[in-house]
Amino acid sequence: NAGVTQTPKFQVLKTGQSMTLQCAQDMNHNSMYWYRQDPGMGLRLIYYSASEGTTDKGEVPNGYNVSRLNKREFSLRLESAAPSQTSVYFCASSDSGTTGEQYFGPGTRLTVT
Amino acid sequence: GQQLNQSPQSMFIQEGEDVSMNCTSSSIFNTWLWYKQDPGEGPVLLIALYKAGELTSNGRLTAQFGITRKDSFLNISASIPSDVGIYFCAGRRGGSNYKLTFGKGTLLTVNP
């Protein structure tokens, strides 16, 4: 099992450009999440999908959109990138049972110039 | 929103020493999780705790779910250089709410 995979691993964008970060999991998990990690800020939830067909805003959703393509895949889109979106982005997944354990991908390091 | 206060923010220790770190909250959590993040990697789940007072070990790591359900502790015994990294605590309130609240991390440096 690969667990949670993310592409790309690194990306540099110019202000105003758009891009989609891809995430896939092979653990048959129902719930998936997108976080951003910034120095001194910890992990902050951008969007999550409790189950296939549903998405909800997290703590910092502005400037992002998401798509739960199917049970395996959850993508994050930046429509018009801004320097403030320079960050490391992590996708995670969890069983929707009672444990709450989330499993993370390796991250995408995004720089917006 | 909810916050987890994780301390210390950083630690610099000698190989072989024991390490303790903790997380506290003003809110009650039903689940406490501890993660480790190596440089350039994603967080990896170390230990999960589900009951107040629970003490769980994973090798040299031991974590406890506080009796008040508002705190959790992680201890690392006999540290080794590969213990270097950032350790995060996370709490989940339970029910249908799957979201986790994360601490800001403890950066551990081990001097060989």
C-alpha cells in the first residue's frame, strides 16, 4: 500500500497563475483533508471531505477550492495564486469511524512569486 | 477557535537522555494523537489515545491521556539521533466531528 500520495512534490507559481494539487489514498478511507503548514502556525485545515460527495470549509478556506473526485481522490485548486499561499500543503485521510486517526501524505511545497 | 498549547517549543538534548513534552487545552477531547514529522516529510502517527487515564507505549515512546481529558503527555526514553524532528499533538472532540486540532509542535534536537 502506498498510503496517501500527493503530486507534485514541488511547484513554483507566479502570482495570478492557477494550479491543482492532487491527492490519492489507497486505504479505503471515507474522509480526506487538506492542510497547510507555515512556520510557527502549525497545521491548519483548509477543506475537508467527510465522505464521497461532500466537502466543507476548514479554518482557512479563502482562495482555495476542492473536488472530491471519487472515494480515492481529493484535489485542491488555487484559482489565482497569491504570495500568501506560499506554504507546504498536506493531504490526509481517515476512516470515518470513531478513532479520528489521520494519515498524511508527503506534502507539496508551493512557492508563489 | 480551539487551541492546543504544546510545550516546550524546542528541546536540545544529549543522546541517551529522556524527553518529556505535553499538550494542554481549555476544551475536552475524546482522542489524543501524537505525530512525528521528519524534515521534508509528512507527519507520521506515533501513538493514539482514546480513554482518559490511558497510558500507551510504542517502543521507547510512551504517551498518556490526561485524567481531565484536557491534556496529554509524550515521553521518549533513551533518545537517539533519529529521534530528531518535530513532534505534534492533536486532539479530536469526537462524535461526528472528524476534525483534529493540532498543537504547534515541539522541535527536538539530539546531540550525538
